[in-house]
Amino acid sequence: MECYAEPEVPPGTPSLTPEERDLLACAQTIADTVLEPRAQETDLSPDPPADNIRILAEAGLVGITTPREYGGFGVSGAFQRLFTEILTAACGTTWFTLTQHLGACGMIAGSRNPSLCERFLRDMAAGRHLVGVAFGHLRRPEPMLRAEEVPGGYVLSGVAPWVTGWPLLSGVVYGAVLPDERHVYVYVATEESESLRSSEPLPLCAMNASATTEVRLENRFVPDEDFIKFSSREEMARGDTNNIAGAVSPPLGCARASLKLLRRTAEKRKIDFLTEAADALETEINACRTEGFRWADGPKDISEYKPGALGARAWAIELAVRAAHAAVAASSGAANSLQHPAQRLFREAMFYTVIAQTQDVMAATVRRLLTPPAPL
Ligand SMILES: Cc1cc2nc3c(=O)[nH]c(=O)nc-3n(C[C@H](O)[C@H](O)[C@H](O)COP(=O)(O)OP(=O)(O)OC[C@H]3O[C@@H](n4cnc5c(N)ncnc54)[C@H](O)[C@@H]3O)c2cc1C
């Protein structure tokens, strides 16, 4: 595919390499010419977006989080945020399905398990071997998936309540809780058997086409060669805290899509106040991104960090819902049609409210939503 689009690189973004700029241009071209034009169809499809992911893979964009030595690009965090914003502005379902794999590539690359890296990473970077993740449940107070150390490996039993993209996956990285409360992460192939069964895709109001399932494991043996890492609730909480503001990008991408729709509607209906509203929304999206990136790229060991980062995340979440609601209002009754992008963006904005949610993020979101607006 010819990559001609100039990606929008917002002011204040840490510098990208020339190669990262080219990759972003490619992502923008695919977003504009493939993902966005098909977004309604993708959203309503009973199947996950295999063809969209294939096209992204052909452009090298499925290998962005894989190190170079395994055929990927090992991009920066700043690149990943901009990439996420481009994809979520075009097609939330495609981004959400792909992002599990991008996370799995990074986890396996970081595993220091040469056997696992050699067996899978090159095919993962090329999109020939897609891998999901199942560890969000480790944030819950009670363990859902338990592991025991046995000679030669581990035995896993319990439920992984969310595994996105199941029909596309060759493997899944599961996180489970050991008897001493440590977390263990392992790779498990998706072939079903008596020890591993997936549900049908869960019926979802947003991202239904991501084919998210629940997977039950019963005395499933996992050999040492598929071990990824040990971790703990504290380490996971540290990672979540460090990533509070980095996760502004999905809701901001969604808000950007609503902004585009608002501008298109203003032009079509020739309504000046919609143009004014779109101008104000654009200014606010840019300000929210600057605030989010400031905390994402700044020091994490200062007392201002956590409240500042939570404020930015809650702002992005609330802004995405508000922007999508404005796009619904501007589109009138037609917005309610399942073929209309405004209702899809409204549902996607709701979804971005809860992904990678922690109790802190929940509290910051609810507080922001329930703070009465200043009187006009
Ligand atoms: C459609 C969909 C697909 C998803 N796909 C994946 C996937 O592929 N892989 C993956 O790993 N995750 C996936 N997730 C999980 C996603 O990241 C979670 O939504 C997110 O982690 C919040 O988890 P939860 O919705 O299960 O809520 P919970 O975990 O129930 O709650 C969120 C937060 O509240 C806290 N909390 C909950 N109950 C209590 C309590 N009683 N007391 C104190 N604190 C409490 C938890 O500790 C946690 O921090 C998916 C989620 C959705 C909705």
C-alpha cells in the first residue's frame, strides 16, 4: 500500500524517529482508506476484523512492539500513543482486537525466555501467529485463575473472564495466581480440549465484533518452556499507576472521530454553531492530550504525579463520552440508526471508560462525571 497521509503529530510529542514517522503515515493511510470506511460494517459483523488486521500486518504494523531482532520495529511509547489515537479514531474494534496482540508481543519479548521468543516472535511480528492476553482479572480482589508449580511446569485452573479476538488467536498469555499469591504469566495454545474450553463470543454492546470470550482451564499443564514471568499484585499496581495517563489515547482517538463527524455534519447542514462547537472541541482535545502526555512522559516519583495523571485520564474518558454525545445530538434522529457512526462512537466512548480500569481510575472517573458543571 502507498502511504501518503501526513500523520498529525501534536505539538509537545517527544520526537519520533524518521522510521516511526513513516510507520505512522502508513497507519494514517490505512485508517483513512480501509478502517474508517468499513467501521460500521466491522462493528456490526459477527466475526472479528481479520482482514483489517491482515492489511495492517502487510504494512508491518502488527510488529510495532516486537524488537528488531525478531522482525519488528520496537517503537517508542510516544509512537504507540499516536498509533492508538489514529486507529481508535478510525475503527475501535480493529484497534481493540489488535492491541491485545501488541501487548502479548511485548510481554513475550520481555520474558527472557529464548525458547518462547524463537518459536513465536517472528511469526507474531508478521501477523501469522496472533496471541491474546488474559490478565485483567488479576486486578480483582479474589483470584479467578489459579496456578500451582509442579515438576516441569505449572498447572492452571479457573476462569479467564475476558479473552478478546479468540477465533483469530493461536495462543494466549494467561496471568494466574500462585498459592503464595505471586502472579505467574504463561503462554498457552488455543487448541480446545478437556483442560481448556472457550465460551461462545460474549454478547457486548460495544466491541461486539472483537469476539471476546470467557475461557475455562481445568488442570491445564503448562511446561516451563512456555513460562513468561513472575509478578505480583504490587508490581501490577505499579505498572497500572505508571500507565494511568498513557491510556488517554483510546478515548482521545474516539473524541477525534466525533470531532470529524461534527465538522462533516456542520458542513452538510450548514449550521454555524456546530462549526463553533467543533472548534472548541478540537481545542479541548489538544489540551487534554498535552496534559495526558505531560504526566505520561514526566517523572512518576513526585507527589503531584498520581492525582495529575488520574485527572488527565478522567478528563479524556469524560471528553470522549461528551464529544460522542455532541455528535449524536448534531446528527439528530439518524444517529440512532445502527448504520450511523455517531451511536457507534457513543458506545465505544462508554467502552473506553472501563478498559484497564483500576479502583483509582474508577474513582477519578465517577468523581469527574458527578461534579456539577460550573454555572453558565
Ligand atoms: C469487552 C472487554 C474485553 C476485554 N478483553 C480483555 C482481554 O482480552 N484481556 C484482558 O486481560 N482483559 C480484558 N478485558 C478486561 C478489562 O481490561 C477490564 O475491563 C478492566 O480490567 C476492568 O476489569 P473488570 O471489568 O473485570 O472489572 P473488575 O476487575 O471487577 O473491577 C475493576 C477494578 O475495581 C476493583 N474492584 C472490583 N471489585 C472490587 C471489590 N469488591 N472491592 C474492591 N475493589 C474492587 C478491581 O480491583 C479493579 O481494580 C476486557 C474487558 C472488556 C469489557
